Amino acid sequence: MDHLTTLVETKKAEVSALERLLRMAMRIIRRANRRLAVRQKPPEEIPLELVPYSID
């Protein structure tokens, strides 16, 4: 059972790190889109995979 617990905790940490990276990617896209809007250019499309990580 010790090995299983360690494995689950490791995977949870990996998932948390990936979610953090996805949220960062979403922030970067939103920031870029704000800059594009200032220049009156069309925004970049937000990949559907990132939508759940939006911080609206």
C-alpha cells in the first residue's frame, strides 16, 4: 500500500503542475489578446483545451 500511496501523491503533484502551466498559458494568451486589441488586430483563438483553465 505504501507504493500505491506514493504513486498517487506523485501523480497528484504532476497534475497540479500541469494545471498551473495551463493557467499560465491562458494568462499569456489573454495578455496577448489585450495587446492585439489595442493595436486593433484580431485576437488569437483560445484552444478549447484551455477554456476550463480560464480565470475570468
